[in-house]
Amino acid sequence: MTELNWQKSTYSQEASACVYLATTPTGTILLRESDEPEGVLTTGPRQLTALISTLRTPNRIRPA
């Protein structure tokens, strides 16, 4: 099994909960939070790009 290279988000501060990202050899992207590292979200590059784009959009509509 390949060892994952987890990288901390540049937006995470030293003393706060941090978001980590790793990619698999197949291109799958894994996300985890430092407080609960056993909980891993799996996504793809296209989906992650869409999420980040949505989060950066000012005045986006939020679900009720």
C-alpha cells in the first residue's frame, strides 16, 4: 500500500483545527480534519474545484 503524503491547507492556522489533503496514485483526493483524522472525505479534482469555486463566490445563495 502506498503511503499518503498529507499536506496542511495554507488557510489553516497553527493552533486551530487544520484541514489536510492528500492525493492517491489514481488521482482521488482525500480530505481530513486534524481533530478527527480517521474521518476521511473522498472526492475528485473536478468536484473539489467546483466546491472551492462555489465557496469563493461572494453573495452565494445558502440553503435554508
